[in-house]
Amino acid sequence: MKKILITGGAGVIGSAVAAELLKDPQWEIVLLLRPAPNQTVPQRLDDLRDYWREDGATEEQLARVTAVAGDVTAENLGLSPRDHTALLQTTTHMLHGAANVKVNMSREEAHRSSVATTLRALEFAAVAPLQKFEYISTVGVGGKLKGPLPEDWILGSRDFHNTYESSKAEAEDQVMMAAEGGLPVTVHRPSMVVGDSRTGRVRSFQIFYHLMEMLSGRAGGGWVPRLPGFRLDVVPADYVARAVTASLGRPGWIGRVLNLSAGPDGAWPLETYVERLPALYRENGVAVRDPRRIPWAFFQAMVPLLARVGPQKQRTQFKNLPHFLSYLGSRLVFDNTRSRQTLEAAGVPLPPMDTVLPAIVRYYLARWKIRPGAQTGV
């Protein structure tokens, strides 16, 4: 029996990795969870079990998942002395995926979320008899690099779009130093993560879903900006999860950095989303107007106003949008040539966006219980 300790197990990637591991009876899964507002750790675990149960997990499989109360920002991961000692003695693998995926954090909040948590995880890994340590980074560590994002450690200084990118880059540097010291680590850099490629299921709707509302025209009453050559690199959560689970059993991948991205050939132009999303919304019973196009510069100027008027959901979406728009103008390409070849050889192909997009739209619209024939502009 192998035992994996997962930080960030309630998040999009962590929960997807756990779902994959549930299919393999050799894995015992331990989630490091902290209490949430109005929810204890056992209640959070029950919530996660319900989520996996809806996806077909059996009671026998779910019995292999336990949770320990802790805090990945604290000394000894915030574990009780008993839990800390037991996990140090019995944990064979570790996945560190805990981080706050927000692009509008203060420097202090971003450092606490990405760097401090990574340092605590590395402290545990340094004294536990781990066979593998899997680290979830992001393609955002490239910041404003010129040229393709390399499939390797990034050396040298660079500028960043936001504090999330800069803090994740600093955290990855700490992992690189630990790797040089002998940590058996593989680094996974996903791009923008969406739901399951087959079902669309996802624990929470993150950046892409805000952009999807804009690109479909639903958030702006049909008004959609003209997008001069921008591309969006998107990968489904199950692809990332299968990459991580494949890595767990492959010591030959130690020291590797995998760019889990669609790459230059798979990243769609945003105009393709504008063309396809309205029809997909209508297929799922949501009325949207045909896009009415406006200049990009005019749209950018209108965003602050749209964040102050209209329905609450629309205001929230446009309030958050400026933090995402910086990505749209980025020309950084996320090279995935070597990573994709490695994963395909391991039986982990990248699902095509042609099949992924209908699944995630269907789940997204059903999850929010949007009535057929709902008005545009929510």
C-alpha cells in the first residue's frame, strides 16, 4: 500500500488527482484540510466524498480517503504531534497543490499563499521517507518572458503580470533548490485549468469561466470586443490529474519540469471562442444574442463602468475582469513539445478542445441552474 499526503485536496487539481487515485486500490489518500467557515474538517471530507460519489466512486474506494486537520502555512503543517509523527513515518508520496489562485492578491497574501506554504511542504518532505514529491506550479512562472516558456527550470530575473505569478515563481525557485539537494520532485506547470474533459465537472469555476461569460456575450448583453490575435491556453483538470498520477509511479521523471499546456498548436484564438460559445449556450437552453463587436480599446475603457452598473453577477464579473485582461495581451507561448511526448508515451494524451468545450459549457450552465430562455446579461 502506498500513502499520499495531498495539500490542496479540496481544490480543482487536488480533488481531480484524488479522484484518479481512487480508481487504484494500492493508494491510501490523506488530505490535509483546515476548517472552513461554518464547516469542520470531517464535514469538508464528507463534502468531497459526495463530490466523488457523484462521479461514480464506490464506498469501498471512498473508505481509502481520510483527512487530517492542519494548516499548510504553519510549522509542522499545523498537524497535531501525533498526526505529524504518524505521517512522517508512513507517507510514501506527497502532492503539494495548496495555493490561492487569485490574481489580485497583495504581495503579502500572495507570498503567504504560495511561498510560505511551499516552504512548509518542503520542510515536511525533507524529513519524510518520500519516494516522490509532486509539485503544482503554473505556466505563469514565466511572467513576461520573451519567447516560449521553457520545459525546464527558469533562471534569471523577469517581470510578471501580477503577484500570483511572481509568488509562484519564487516558490518554484525554492523547489528547484530542494531538487538540487536531492528531493525526488517532478514539477507540473498547468496553464488555465477547466473542468473534466468528458463531464465538465469541476470543484470551482475559476478564471476561464469569467472569460467565457465575456466571450459568449452573455456578460455584456451581446457586446463582445474584437480580440486582435489573442490566444488562450486551456487544459482540462483530468489531464493535469492523470499527468500527476502517472508521475507518481515514475522515478525516471524525477527532476523533470512538465508544462501541462495546450501549447502553440492547441491554444485557440479567442475569436474561436466568440464563434462557438453562443451556439453552445443556446444548445443548453440559454438565450444569447449574436455577438455585437466593439473595438478592444473601447471595451477596456468600458470595463470600470460595467463593474458598477447592472445585475450583481455582471458587476462581479467585470470587477474581476481587469485582473484577467493582462493575460490576453500576453504573447508568451507555453512550449509543451517534450512534456506532451512524455505524457503520450505514458498513456496520457491531451484531450482536444473541440470535445472539451461542449462538456464544460454544459456542466457550467447546468450547475448554475440557469433557466431555459434566461435573459442575456446576468
